[in-house]
Amino acid sequence: MPGARAGARVPGIQAVVQLIHEHRGPIARTLRETYGIGLSDLGDGVTWGEAKTLLEEAAADGGTAFGAELAGWAYPASIPQLLSLIAQVGDWKAAKRVMPWAMDGIRKRAPQATAAEVAAADAELEAEIVFT
């Protein structure tokens, strides 16, 4: 980056890297499905600041994989999709059982890493990431 000194922080990069570290799958899916870009485009075709803005918008949208994960939903669904689901089912009590917030997602049922495994993975990741 012209004019940037070695080791200088680039606005947005730290926040984006942290989010990707914590939610890689849903972020990759959201970037691809919603914005037509991949993780490999970040920092090159898409600036880190723009990536941060896109992820903030996606986080607030339950219709994206990232937004649904943050909300604890089993699947992504937009407001029009939810209204359509309610209309198709026709019975609110039945519809409530299939709402994304009422169902367990596959990630909720998946085995969870222990605190020691997470600490070891974090230490390994910290050792491998170098910003120049």
C-alpha cells in the first residue's frame, strides 16, 4: 500500500480477520452468495474497510448465513421468506416450530472444541499470522 509504513495497521483488517477466524464458514458463504466475492478477494479486489462494512451489513441480516449464525438461527431466512413460510403453513402454532430460531442448527449439534483445544488452535494461528 503506497505511503503505508511497514507494520502499520490497516483500518478494518483486524476486525475482519477476527470475524473470519470466529465464523469462517458462514462468512465465506455470505460473501459468495450475497456479494459475489470470496475470501481470497479480501485485501485485493475488496479493501479491508469495505469488507468490514459488508460484514457489518450481513451481520444485521438474518437472510445471510453470517447473520443467521450470529442470531443463533438454524438457517438463514429473510423477512419475506419468513412471511411466506407462515402463509404456506397456514397455522401459526405449526409455523412457530419450523422458524429458524426455534430449530437446532447443525452447528449447535456438532461436537464442540474444549477450552484447551481452542487455546492451542489460537496459539497456532497467532504464530502463523504475520502482518507486514
